[in-house]
Amino acid sequence: DVKVTQSSRYLVKRTGEKVFLECVQDMDHENMFWYRQDPGLGLRLIYFSYDVKMKEKGDIPEGYSVSREKKERFSLILESASTNQTSMYLCASITGYNEQFFGPGTRLTVL
Amino acid sequence: GENVEQHPSTLSVQEGDSAVIKCTYSDSASNYFPWYKQELGKRPQLIIDIRSNVGEKKDQRIAVTLNKTAKHFSLHITETQPEDSAVYFCAAEMASSGSARQLTFGSGTQLTVLP
């Protein structure tokens, strides 16, 4: 059974803090993605990775970085959290058929 | 890059009626168009998809149509039920994404089925 997990469902951080969001998949998928979801804006791609240590910027990478040291784990890093990064963050990995499986999401609030 | 527009942003229908959600895309080379359903508090899940070599695909009460010439595709839900209430997202695969297969999503449609 497909499984994508994220380290936290809810997270509250303060402005300026460094924030790590973790995503793990157990399906041996090569492609992994980080999105943020905001009302009226849909799902916007932040970064994606197609292999270990490989990463590419998505549509809104500013203020974020990523790490992919192992195939199953893709981390999103907010170097210095700001209030406009308050959002729902969704991780996904992709099957060979191109179906994206999403994690449950992390609702991040930056105060 | 690819740009996907989705309409309407909200849609209310009576139970048993049909619902139609429409999307347009900009990259004529895009060749894969999935639809995702996200229930309140849950993750998006794939409900149906279509590839550019097919004009229509149906799965029970849901169907998707694709017009490559006009660059638009639509989701049709017939005999709607209260459990169809959710946010629906369309997406298009960017054909020029290099090593990774990358989707661009529409802004979502909140469908409410009224009992």
C-alpha cells in the first residue's frame, strides 16, 4: 500500500526560526515534490527532486531550500520563517504511471 | 512554463444534478491531465486522468473530456451525491520538465452538493 508521511500535522513557529518539514515515502519513488496550498491559489510547486541529491526549483522557491540525502526522504527547509509562509505544506511522490501520491499535509503557522 | 486556469472557483448543485468543472492550459505540448479530489482535512487523491491521445474517459459517475485544439479539459460528475462535496483540482503535466515529471495545478473548485 502506498504511503507518504509527513513529520507533523500542525506546527507553530516564530518569525526568524529555522523550520524543517520532513517527508518520507516507502515506495522507492525517484520523484518527490513539495507544494504549498493556499485558499484560491491551489497547489503551488516549491521544489522537486528526481533523484538523491538532485533538486530543481519549482514556481515559488524563494525563502525555501530542500535536502534529499536518501531516496525515501525529502526535506523542506525554511531558513528564516516569515509570516507569509504560514500555509499548508503538502509533500508528494510519483509513481511510474505519473500518479502523485500526497502526504497528509503540515499546517504551518508562523507568528 | 505551463499555466492552468480552473473555473468556477465554487459550485453548488442539488443532489442528483450534474456538475461540470472546466480547465484550460497554455502549453500545447502537455500530454497528461489528472483530476484530484480533496475532502475537508484530507490529502488530495487522484480520481481520474486522461492522456492526450484520448478524447474522453469515463469511470462510473465521473468523466473527463479533453479538447487538444482548444487546450481545455473538463470534469463531469453525474448524479451527484453529498459525498462528492470536496475541492477538485485539475492539473497538466509540463512536457518540458526534463528529468522529473512535474504537474501544474489549477486553483481548485469547491463543489457543494446540497441535499
